[in-house]
Amino acid sequence: MATAPQSSAKTSSAARKAPAAKPATAKSPAKGPDGVALLKADHRAVEKLFAQFEKAKDDERKQALANQICGELRVHMQIEEEIFYPVSREFLKDEDIVDEAVVEHAAAKDLMTEIEGMRAGEDLYDAKVKVLSEQIEHHVEEEETEYFPKVQKTDMDLKAVGAQMAARKEELKSQADSKSAALQ
């Protein structure tokens, strides 16, 4: 994902391949967290990783944390782009809020690609992780104070969407684990 246009193309392709979320107006008996709760839990997890990175002194530890941050963010962004954003777009009257989130993802992905292509200790490495942290912090604040409350006021079935996102998240993590094992 070198540029935003390529990221968009890959996202569009991935979104077409992903099983489509079925928007439902009736609340379902799906188990697990609702979609918003799942996304907020991801936000908290990444915030903790960024805090650990800030405290880390050792380049090896920083490298491991940055890799984990980027991996977690990629999975999180993918389930939002494949499932949450398209379904919520159908229920929201505010298309701009979804569009802004997509653009913010593209900018973060570009920076993550740069970070992933570097080694801890290189010039600007820490600065790039810090800027990524700030971008994500801004994105999370907008989602949690504007986007999610709007979605929660709709008839969107957050339980069903949450179940679908949780399943897709497990699938993506399993794929990442398989790739990681193959590289070792």
C-alpha cells in the first residue's frame, strides 16, 4: 500500500470479496459484543500498545511493538472498511463522516507502510510512530464522539454486525499468523 489511490483500490477489491453484512433493522440475538463495543475495545488495545512504545527504550522492543501496532490497526481498519462502514453508510444520513474515516485510514496506512519498511533506531522511526499515534488518536476521538453515537441512534443491528466483524477479525488474524509462521 504505497499510495492512497492504491489503498482505495485494494480496499474496494477486499470489500467486494468479503461477505456482505446484512443490514437489519430488527435487533438480533447474536452473541458477543456489538459492533461499536468491538471497535472501542480495539481502540483501547492499540492505545495501550502506543503507550508501551512511548516507554520502550530498547530498539528490539520498539520494533516488536510497532509491528504489533501496525498489525492490529490493519485488521481493525479492514473490518471497519469491509463491514462496519458499508453497513453504517446505509443507515446514516451523514455520508461525509464515513468518507472522512476512509480517508483517515488511507493516510494512516501510508504511514504504517513507511514504518514497516524501517528498523527501530533509524532516523525518524520514533517520530513516525508518534505521528501515527496522533493520527489514530484523532481518528478514534472522531469515531467515538461523533460517528459511533450517530450509528447507535439508528436501527442498525449492531449485534449482528459485531458478530460478523468478530468472525472476520478472527479470520484475518489467523491468516496473519499463518503468514508469520511461514516466514519463520
